[in-house]
Amino acid sequence: MSTVTAQPQASPGESRQQQGHDAATRSLPLAMVAATVTWSLWEVRATLLPVAFGDDNAMHEQMVRFATARLRAGHDPLTSWFPYLGLGSPQFMHYQSTPAILTGLAGLLVGPDAAFRWSLYLLWCLWPVAIYSSARVFGLRPLAAGLAAVVAPLLHSVPGIGYEQHAYLWAGFGVWTQLWGSWALPFAWALTWRAMTDKRFIAPGAALVAVTAAFHYETGYLAFGAILVLPFLVRAGLRARLIRAAVLLATAAAASAWVIVPLLAYSRWAAINQVLASGPSASGYGARLTLGWLVTGRLLDAGHLPVISVLTAAGLTAAVIGWRRAGPERALIALLCACLLLSFGRTTFGGLMSIIPGHADIFFRRFLMGSQLAAIYLAGRGSEEAVIQAGRFAATSAAFLSARRLSRLSWAPAAILLAVAVAYLFPAWQYLDGFDAANAAGIAAQRSAQRQDASQLAALAAVIRRDGGRRDGGGRAYAGSPSGAGQYFTVGTVPMYQYLDSLDIDEVGYTLRTASLMSQPEYDFDAANVGDYPMFGIRYLIEPASQPVSPSLLAHRAVLILRDRLFQVYELPADSYFQVTDTTGSITASRADIGSRTRPYLRSALPGAGRYLTVAYAGARAAPPTRPRDEASGPAGTVLASRAELADGTASALVRLRRRAVVLLSASFDPGWSVTVDGHRAAVQMVTPALAGVAVPSGSHRITFSYTGFDGYPELLALAALALLSVAVATRRNWS
């Protein structure tokens, strides 16, 4: 016969006190998250004001407008030709375009520009909610998760391009797609960690890894990388963990196939950024510099006292001490170290980084954001330890006061500690408050400048857009570039070449924005070389009002069509998108060297003489030149009429040729281009620098170029849905 020892029953008063304590424990972290979100909503409210951007957000907002327009017309942005930058490209395939498409859908209801501003505003301000929720999925306690959410928006680094305000806002870099990725990566990490011990999380983990990759490519590397790292952190049950990781990896790869397969299939037609490839932006800052920032606090607290860095160090210490418990802190340490190693890049590891798929297209410095994310969680854990110790001290002090009949002051220790906590974080709040004030002032000044110049800017847009609707095809504009004086030709503080983005004007000069094969030659465009203008399809030259136009352009019949106190606009006489040329030789090139291989040609006299070269690209044979002896015998022919609707992927021309020659479309070469001559299919050839052309015999002909994008998206999206559904069904039983 067994005996049962009766447990002491809590008194009603003690029970109510315990219930109140539990409620406070649950509500306090949520209150901290709410307060942090409210602070951010107030601090960056100027983000909602309509204004032209002077950072990468100019391109992102333009992509949203393009997505809305294509969706409204019943077309898929993923398979469309994006004509505005780099002489056009399948930008929505080459680039992480899912955020633009989703925001473009919202733009159907509220307008694309408003949808973009609200997405930027809400994604940043509500990010602490994602941090708190993902921390709870990871297994952190509510207090640690809430404190991680508090510190999340307070980061600032020397590079300024991680998970921080400077990376996103008007006065920063404008890496908007990374902001989308910052919502998916925390859950991808957390669900991957949980999936190592619980099969229920394999399907949702794979889905979040795939979403992360679709939102932002470099962030996707960090999501996939976690699958390779986390299985090895616990020795017990390693075989089962490796099997789960393999299933998760395969499922995530299948769910991401609609992003990855087109990129791989068309990778040879996406140019490597040669201008940045050898610098720290692409190669990484290296171990010495990065670790120096980490140790000195400038990876998390640049510009003020290292308050977040100290909390991260405290969390790291607590995680090391508790390593044997194999909790989520172990995963955070591993992820912190892995992301730091990746961010060192080629600067430290050289050719070893070539083992990473797609390494030539990666900007390794961006992996610092993963280190920052792990640091945020660890800072929450360190803050939790500090709060626990402070709570014990406050309780002891309150008891001491009560024992000495000073119970009326028992609140004082907790109040003092709260004030200390606020004072501790004050340097970070103060620094960001100053940045936000400068951001708001910059937006206000830019809006004022745009209002002041509104009539002139409207006249500029009207001239180019009106001409753009003419039967002869309209044309591109050039208003300088970042590498020249264009950076000083501004509307407010926004360079004119970026302001043209807000007008959706096809332009040359806003360089290195896309992966088009012409993006690298565009960087070498020479405004003083008359031959470059027809090559790049430039019809409108926009110059500051005080700057005299080049005499050589005037000699080639450039006509002044608009002048005011801000700028002057010249129209060049030739057709913008089409020309008839001779090809007199050939060069070889690949996506890795298209810029350097075509630079000597661009700097020669051949473009000015209307002499082009065919390109043997990526191992393929070059098309035979039409005039291999380069005999001087006058123009090869003329363009009688043309019409270019490049946003719809079509361009046509009526030409008359005196001899066999090449009809050149001033659009970046891509295998999606096809061409007909008088209704008969012909071969598209690459012509220097990387343009699309077709060889045509003498006589009068109608030429029609058409673009067709990647056609396998429906099947790949079906594969993604099937893979996720199959794994979800297969793992719904035997959950542990």
C-alpha cells in the first residue's frame, strides 16, 4: 500500500499573487515589443511622404511600378523585358523580384508608389514583431525574445548595409529586398533548428528557406547554409538529424526551383559586375577588418557607445556557459560564427570561396547581416540575464526596505533599475533619433526642391514622353552618370539620372543596376564620343542649363528642344533604337569580361564611323562580318520608320539597305530575343558591345524583334507546391 504525501495548498491570496506574476511575465515582453514598434512608427513616419529616392530604392520603386503595369495588362512580370536600365534585361528573372511583384499586386489597389512606401515603412517598423516571434519559435524564453525585439532596430554598423535603418531609409542605401529577406530569415533559421529534432517543422522550415531565397538571394544563402550547419551541433541522434536535414535541404531546393533553375539556365547571359568584383563590396572586408569592427563594437554600435555589443557579449557568455544544455543558444553561436566566416569572403579565403555555388555573383560583405541577426538574439539572451539579476537585486532591496519599515519605498529599487536600463540604451536611441531627424529633414528638403522645380520637371517629362509615343520609336535619355559629373547635376539632392527613374524614362547613365550584358559597357560610356550616342540608343541629351553642349554634338545636328533655368534638352537626329551598320571584325567575350573586352572598341574610332564587331560569346562562334575588309563605301542603309514597345518586348523597323549589313536593335543581347525579316525567322547575333542584331540583305525589309521570357515557371511552381505538400503529409505522423 502506497502513501501519498499531501502537497501544501496555496492560500487564495498567494494564488492570486502567482497568477498576477504569471500574467505580468507574459504581458511584459509583448508590451516591450509594442513600445518598440510604436517608437519606430513615430521615428520614421517621414518614409510615407512621396518623394524621389537617391538610393537603390529608386530602382525598387520603378520595379514595383513596372510590376503593377504588367499585372494590370494581364502579363507576368517574371517573363517580361524590363527596358529602363542597362539597355534592358529580364530583370525580374535575374534579380530578386518577388517583393516587387507582391508589392505590385498591392499597387493595383492603392497605386504602386504608395504601396512601395507603405511596404518600406511597415516592414521596418514591424520587424521587432518578427524578431520576437522567431525567437519564441527558436525556443528562447519570452523575456529574452522581447528584449531581442527591443534592441533589433537599434543597430548601426560601419558598412551601414546590414539589418539597420541606414540600409533601408531614404538617407541610406535603399536595399529594400534585403528588408523583405530580414522577415523570412529569422523564421527559416528557427524552423530549421526545430526541424532537427521534430519532423513537424521540416515542411514549414523548407517553405521559409524557399521564401527567403525568393525575397533576397544573399539572404537565401544564409537560410540554406543553416541547414548544413545546425545538424552537427548535437552529437546524440546525429544520424536522425542528418536525415532530417537532408530532407529539409531537398525540399527547400525543390520549393526554390522556380527561382534557382531560371538563374542557372540563363546565368551565362547575366554579366558579372567587373567594376565591383575586386573590391570589398563583392569580395568582403576580410577577417582582420571585420573582427576589428566586432571587437570594438562598430559592427553593432557604430557612432555611439557599444551598448548592444556588450549585451551580445553577455549573451554569448551565457550561451557558452550553458552549452551542455544544447539549447537554441548553441545554434546562435554557430550561426554567428558561420556568417562571420562567410562575410570575410575572397579577401581572406581567396579561391577557396569558389566552392560556393554562384560565388562570382555574390557580394560577400552582405553576409554580415547574418552575424547581426544572431547577435540580436544573443543580445536578447544577455539582456535577459541582466534583467534576472537586476530583478533579484530589486526584490532583495525591497525586502530590506520593508524589514526596516520603509515599505512605502519598496518600489524604488525597481524604478531605479528601470531608469538605469533606459539610460543604458539611451546612446543608441539618441544616435538613431538624430539619424531619423536628418532623414526626415532630407525628405522635406527634397520634396521642397521637387515642388519648386515641378513645372520644369513636368515639361521635361512631357517632351520625352510625347516624343516617345511617335511612330519613329522615341528614344532614350542621358543625363550623366555616377562616375562623371552627373552626380552633381541634381534635382534637390537626387542626381538627375536617378530622378529619371521616377519618371519611368528609358535611360543610359544610371549604371550597374542590372545584370544585363550591356551594364558593364554602359559604365564605359563616353559622353564626349559622338559615336557612343547611336550605339546606346540615346536620342535626348539632358544637360545642366549652365553647361555648354559639346561642339561635336552640335556638329552632328543636335537640336535644342527645351531650355529653362534648370536644364537644357537636345534631340539627336538619328533613330534611337534602330540603326543599319556594317560589321567589320569580331572579338571574344564572356559574362566575366564583357566590359573589359569591349572597352578598347568603345574607346576606338570605330563606333563613330558606324563600324561594329560581332561577338564570339561564351565559347560560341561569332557571326561572320558583313564587311570584313572594312571598305569605305558610304552608309550601309537607312531606317525609314520604327516603333519600339520594349516594355511589351517588341520593336520593329522598316529599313532600306544599299548592301548586306546588320540591322541593330539598341537593346542588350539576350537569348530571349528572336527576329523576323519580312516575316521569316532569322538568327539574332551579338554585336559590340553586347547588342542584338540581324544580318539583312540589300533592299527594303521589315524587321521585327520579339522577346520571350523563361517559360518554365508554371511547372516549377507546381513542383514547389508538390514538394512542400508531400513532405507536410509525410511528416504529419510520428512527430517527435
